[in-house]
Amino acid sequence: MEAEEQMQQNGDTGSPSPMNIATPSSAGGIADSAIPAGQRILLDTDPIQVNLDVALDSAPEELREGLRQIVQSHNVPYFYRPECSSDAPYIWQVGFERSADIPSGSYEARTIARGGSQPRVLIRYSRAVDAFRALGQVLTAARTAELAADSDRALRAPDFVISEKAQFETLALMIDCSRNGVLSVPSVYAMLRNMALMGFNMLQLYTEDTYKVAGEPFFGYLRGGYTQDELRAIDNYAYSVGIEVVPCIQTLGHLGQILQWPRFAGLRDTNEVILSRLPETYALLEKLITTVSAPLRSKRIHIGMDEAYGVGEGRFRSMFGAQEGTAIFVEHLARVHEICAKRGLRAMIWSDMLFCLAAKNNALYAYYDQSNNPADALSKVEGIPPDVDLVFWDYYHTAPEIYARKIQQHRDLGCDSPWMASGAWTWSRLWCYLPFSFESNRASLTAAKSPQGRVASFMLTIWGDEGNECDFFSALPVMLYAGNHAYTDRTEIDPAFMENTFSAICGGSLGDWMNASRIDDIPQDADHMDARSQLPSNMSKWLLWEDPMLSFMSPQYAALDLETHYTQIADRLLDCALSSTNSGRSAVPGRPNSVRYPLNRLLRMPGLLARVLSLKCHLRDKLTVPYRAGDRAALLQVVETRLRPLIEAQRELWLYHRSRWHRIYKPFGWETLELRYGGLAARLQTMYDRMVAYSLQQPGSTLRRSRAIGVAAGISRHPALLPQRSRNPSKSGDIGISAAIAASEVPDLLLGESSSATNNSVPPGPSMSTDEGSGLSVGAVPAWLPVTMPDSDLAVAGNASSPPGEQVASVSLGWPVTAVATTAATTAAMVTVTDTSAACAFGNLVMTTANQAEPTMTPFPQHNFHHHPSSVSSNSAFNNSSNSHVTTINALGVRELGGEGDFWLQPAPLLPPELDPLAGVPSGIGSLGEETDDVIDSIPELEEDLHCIYENSHTSLLLDYGRVTAPSRL
């Protein structure tokens, strides 16, 4: 309880929750005048009132390049950029000065009266990292001035003094680049900019095998390993913003990715642990240490050695005999330390194996057991080299005294200055779990700053276990929380201060990001953590990947209303993401960074996930009720209103996740997650096909024989471009889609009694599928499907002709494009565009009919397009078409929703200027000669979706935005 008593002495009597806490004192944190209580909420549509004009030319040389990178590249709206127009009525000039009067680890940011001219803020500092931290706090001061009751005065004549003192010599961030996802170099740059503004001064990229080694081709093989040039570029960029890059590798355990190859079979102790005491082992480790440290300035290195379970128990025992685990570990550590010392490198290791080996227990319980002190076991061996730092990692506890006692045990081992490492909960989930991350970090940071547990170095870790499904940028609030904690002697961080700093530094709304964490909350249950395991729930991951037919988790949440829970989350997050994307068009024209919360666009990932879970939870229960009752009609209704939308929602999540992955990570590793999505999609499709077959009392063979009506669904346009567009594709006023096939291909029941249905009764979602691919299975047709037999109407509308004795059925499906497809026996097709605002271009259509075993690509020239408000005249160019199988249009691109099958529309790669939906964007996008990446980067609202498609397309660029697909001039 010593840490708790110290908290009471510091005046901290508030709630232990880190989001219900007291304002930092002026002695230990930002001045009270700079963080007034928020008087109102700033909406995304509220214009930016102040810009910071950073004096780059007069800045100290050590800061100039880093400041330039932050001002030009960091995606927040408060920086003044001369090349962009600005409507902000107030400009604050910001200058920097290195001062010997400022103690190390401190800074002071003070406003200077300038008479009638623009206000000026002077930042005085001693370390470069503190100067960048100060800039982040001036950004926060600009936002809090907008919130002030008298905001006009606060903006026109700001008057504040901000001073902070770092509580740690080193504030480090470690990012896992070995569990499938390797951050791309630009993503590392983005992380470094955020780190600098938060006050971090060290970055470690955890690389087990994901770095290139000369003469060792299996290092980084098909894993996206960093090259020497990439590591050198990262080090240079980090140096410019005051951050040290330290190599972080493995030299004992966690080497399974390398030891799996036959080339290294002789170096295996176990599948994951390298064989110690073998000379060849140390020759390889020397090569690794030399390689990874060569491109970096730092003289420190993290050599890992955690979780080396089974060390000495595999081939080591057969070669050298049974020996005590601690002795083997310490001997190996001494050999690796010798290699580091020869190169002037100070080594650090994870400390868990010292505790686990002493307890002869590989479980984490042995590491965290308060009674387990390995000092006695180490006294029997040579001991740990004195210049090796021990890193104590604990991501699980929420009581500061637990951390304080374990820190003291590390000192008992002879390590005078151990490191404390905590975690942002990004592993084994799809979005960082912020509430528990705040709770555990509050405890560890409180202990690390207390007199009893005081340490000089604190590390925040971001892990990607189980395939790295999580977007690492979702951990930004935890990074900021650690940064704010590291610059105050208080144990709590004011929630309003957190909200303001997150908005100003990162460009997101903290309340919305906290809401995203609710995807792993259990509704109607305030305890989101299992007290026995100290592990927060990752329910969203289990619900996403569990088999939809077996649904073994459903009994565990049967009493919970997860559908409402996830629907509410999805609605809020998708609206936030859409708002952050759209408002860039209207906030400040010509300024790509004028959105107040640009980072909120990342909330689309948890939003889409929540939408999938809202449809998937309770699905099996909803299906079993009508199935057990023998009510096939009710079963089909559930299939069509629940399972079909789920198939489309799952596809949208996959497409966005793919886009986001290729935006922030190297491409290697995505195949692992795509196999999971593919398995889920296949199971959902099988579930759908079998439910439909059972409901229609139609065997699978009949489904295979019946031909599909081609459905090219899901067309819309980017809401940022056409905000007046309805988000519901079945609303009246959209272009409808109709498909015609020979009546001989349609079972008799298709031509039944449902012709009175309207287009608006069609639920949005993907086409139904036969066993052969996408399309609408034409067995017993559902009541909602509008079916007619308008042979005469078709002839009038399209002048289409049918061979004698051959009828044509037309099915209108209410989607926003109109097309008529025909079988091989029908000679003409007709297109009607009913929405005059639509810009359309011809594409290509692949169609397989019953008379045609292989698909064929039928091109249709653009000049045959006729735009007409209601119909096409009888002398339409369509009548002269020589295409005997099909002709179609492609309205802003049509994507096929069901996989490879009957109808696959591929958009034309280029639109004429008058029809290009992006032609009016003030970005120079109309010039084909520009560098594509630069063009995409000039449209922040679209770049998330454009980049992935661009990187994987050779013929055209598609914009995938939910149900949106649009070819652009690119």
C-alpha cells in the first residue's frame, strides 16, 4: 500500500479511473490558464479559428528539419501553411530558443506581447524532444482558446505560460513489426511525428526476423523485412524530431520464423529457442547484431530473450546434458553481451525468464508472483553483467503497489535502474481497448514515478499477436496518455486536458474513439474484465471469426441484447467517419487539412466491424426458431433480411480492412488475414445457399441448373463528392437496374404472383448466389422480388427483339443503374438512364449463360452511350450493336458483389472530363502526367480508399467507399 499512501500525500483522493481525475497543478503540469474548463463542444463543422505560424527559418538548426516535417506533413488543422489558403482569422507566430537556464527535461512556452501585430509564442527548451512536446502543448492551447468563454479575446491576445518537466529520462515506444504486420516507412514517419509532439524520445521496432541480413536470404523472406536503407531513413527522420531509434531483436527465444528453415535446423534447441553454447549460434547472432545496429546512431540495443520457454530442454539436453535453466540463460546472456560490448552497445533484455526459470514455472504467474524473487537462484551462478538493463513488463495489473514491489525485486537482482514497460492493448483484437489500457498504464506510471518504485525509463509497447488484426494507430490515445503522464508528477490526467490534446495533436475526438472501444464491452455488465485472468474482453474478435452456423458462443451471450449494442456503436462511428471525410469539402475550400477531426476517418474500421457484429450476433438463434417450427417462409425472410445484408457487410469490412492494411503496413502478412475473411465469406455463402435451398424446397442440383439473373449491385458515389445522394440505394430517384434473360432459363414459379411488388421493397445487399457464382437463384422467388413478363414493354423501351417462341423476362431490382442483359439467344439489349444527374460510362461485362461454358469479355465502346431522362429512342445505337450476348452501361463503375460468377462488371479506365466525378476537385487530378501518389495524397478525404485500389490495379482506379465504387481519371 506504499504507492497508495504516496498518492494520498500528493493530494490525489479522486477516483482510480484515469478518465475521472483532477486537473494537474501548475507546478507539475500545464498552466491552469492554458487549460480552462471547456465551455462548449467543437463540432467537426466548426471552422478553425487559429493557425500556428512556425518560424522555420529562424528555428535552431537541430529543430529545423523536424519542424518542417511536422508542419508540412502532420495531419492536424492548426498549422499555417503558406502554400494553402487559410480562412483562420487569427495567426500565432511560434519561435524556439535553446536556453541554458532551462533544466534538462523541461521547457517553457510563453506568449510575448507584440502590440498590434500578431501574437507570438516563444518556446525555450534544453532537449530537442522537449521543444517538440512544447509545440504539441501550444497546439492544445490554441484549441482551448477556441473553447474559452471569451474566445475572441483569448484568440486575439493569448496570455499564457506553459511549463512541464519530464519525469523520465527516456520515454520509449516499442512497436511490434514481427507478428504479420510490418509498418511501412511512411507509417513509421507518421508515428514519429505523433511521438515527438507527445514527448517520446525513443522508438524501438520489434523485429524477430523482419530485417534483411547480408548472406542470409531467409531473414525477412516474404515477411516485409526492413532493408539497411529503410532503417537508415527511419533513423534520420527520427533524429530530426529528437527521437532515438534503438534496435529491438531476439537472441534466444521467439526465433521460430528463422528456425523453421532447414538451413538453421542445426541451430535449434526447440522450435522457438536457438541452441546456446554452440559456436555457430554466436557467429549468427554476431552477424545479426552487427547488421541491425549498423544503420542506426544509437549505441543501445534490445536483445530480447523473453518467453524462451524450454531453453536447455531440447537438443541442448541431448548434446550437453541436463543443466539448470538459470545457469544456461545467464551463460548465454554473457556470450551475447560480449558481442554487444565489442561494438560499444549497451544491451537490455526482457526480465521474465529470470523469474520463470527460478520458479521452474513457464507460466506468467511465476513472473508476477509477488513471492517469487530469483535473487537466490542468481547467487548460485556468475550473475547478470552489470551494464545489462532489465526491462520489467507487465500489462495486466491495475494496482500501483504490485508494480512497485516487482520493480524493487529487479533492484534486488543488482539492476539499479530497471525499465518499466506497459502496454496499449492492441493484441488479439481489431481495435485498441482504451479503457483497460488507461487503467493498467495509470497503475504502472504511478508506480514508476513514486519514490518507492522510481525508474528512469518507461516504455509503452504495442503488440500484434495473432496476426496483427489491429490498426496500430488506434493506440494513439494510449500513447498520448503515457506522454501526458510522463510530464507531470501527478497521478491523474484531467479528462478535458486529454480530450483537447488528442484533438490538437492527433486530430481526433477522444469521446468518439472511446466509443469505438465499446466493440469489446459486454453490455449490461459493468465488469469488462475477468478478475481471475486480468484480461479485458476481446468479444468482437470471437464474434467475428466464430463459425456462423455452429455459433458456439451464442449460449454465452443469449441473455444480452448485442444487436442493439452493436447497432448503436456502428451508427455513431460510421457517422463520425463520414463526417470527418465529408467536411473537408466544405470547411475551407482548397485546404486539405481543414477538417477539425481528420483522424476520425479511422473510426470506419470499428464502425464496419460493429455493423457486421450487429447482424451476426443472435443470427443462429433467429434461424433456428422458424427452422424448428417448420416455417420455411419465415426462415427465408430471416435469410433475406439478416443473412444477405451480413454477407455484404462482411465484404465491406474486408475491403476496408484490406485498404487500411496496404495503407499502413507492407503488403506481406495480409494473406493471413485474408484467409480468415475468405473462410468467413465462404461459410456465410454456404449457410445462405443451404438455407435458401431448404426454404424453397429445392435441391442443390436444381439450384445449380437454374441460371442466375445478373445483379450488379451496390453502386453509389462518394458522399464527399455528391452529398445530396441518398445513402439508401433503393430510394426512388436512383437509377434502377433491370436484367432480362430468356424465359426458358427461368423456372415456372418465377413468373408467379409477385409482380405487384415495388422497387422500393427490395432490401439492400448482395445478390443471392447459386453454386456456380453470384446472381439471383431463380427457384421459388421471394415475395419481395418484383417480377413481370413485359415482352411488349421491353420491345418498346429497347426495341429488343426475341427469336420466335422465345420469351424474355425482366426483373427490376431497384439498384442505381439500369441495364438489360440477355442470353446468347437474344440479339439486342437496351439501357435506360432515369437519373439525369448520373455520370455514366461504358464498361465491360463478363457473362456466362447456360449455353456458354466459358465467360467471354464483351467490350462496349463509350461512344455508344446515350443519356436520356426516360428512355432511348428506337434509333439508339444499341440497336446496331453486334454483341450477341450482352451490352451494359457502367454508372460510375459497377462492382460485382458475390465473387467470380455470372456477371462481373469492370469499369472503363478513363472518363471524359464532363463525366469525371472527380474533375471538379481542386487537386490537379485531371492531369494524367502527375505522380499518382502525389495526386492521391492531395485529397486526404479519399486517399484512404484510393491508395489500396491504386496499388493493386493496372487498368483503372476504383474508389471503394462502402457501397461506393467510382473510376476516376487516374
